[in-house]
Amino acid sequence: MKKYIFVFVAIVLLGVAIPVLGQLRGEGLVEGKTAPDFTLPVLMEEETISLTDMRGQVVLVNFWSAACPPCREEKPRMQRLYEELGEKGFTILAVNVNDIPGMAKSYIDENNFTFPVLKDDGEVSELYEVVFIPKSLLIDRDGVVRHVQVGAMEEDQLRSLVQEWL
């Protein structure tokens, strides 16, 4: 009988805890909510960029690593879109995670990527609940999250999403 009471209490506690924990989730990680602000250094430079600096633009925040094959696969697609739509108000903040800065910088330079690349110390990745990479968030001109994607994005999908919010 004691065993059943324990199981019953555990089920009730889980039934209460799950919705409460869901409310503690970062607000900016939900489509339709304002993205949490952050400030990070540009990779191997003294300059910093804040997400709020990008207000008025459609921003793709992309968490990536040079050691991640799907991340490497999607970067050229992002560069093409950045070149094509940058003047219309689209930008990318490529947030590098888990790399030695020199390794990431070499990869960026070798491929002539021109979008801003930022270096995360782990805090922003935690804030944005990055468990798997690549992880991308499309943020509209007002700072509202419009799309969250875990895994590489195809160019047509990315183009369609960006154009919807430009």
C-alpha cells in the first residue's frame, strides 16, 4: 500500500512540476516572444555586438561550430542570402560555440564569409538553451522570435522565412 501512495504522490508532483517548469523557460525562445538580449565580442576582435543593436533588421542568430559538419554545410547558403538581402535589412549573427577562436577564424577567413561572427563564452548558449548545433533563430525587426530551428537549414527554407519578415 505504501508503494502505491509513493507512486501516486510522485505522479501528482510531476503533474504540477512540468507546467511550472515550462513557465520558467526563457521567454525569447518561444516564437512570438521577444528574444533575450545579449552582447558578445566579435571573433578575435575588441568590438562587441548586442542583439538590440540589430533592431530594425531581420536577424538570423545562428549557433555553430567549425567542427560541426551540418554547420559547415549551411554557412555558404547563409553567406549567399546575406549578400543578396543584406541591403534590404537582413543580417546574420553567427555565434560560435565550442571552438578555439583561431580555428573558427581560419574557417571563416578561408571561406570569405562576411557576416558578423561572435564568440560565446557559454552564457548566451545557455540563455538560448542550445543543446544541439546548429541552432538558428529568426528574429524580426522588432526583436520578436519568428522561427526556431535545430539542425541545418536549406537555402530555400531560409530565404522564404527571411523574405516573409523583411
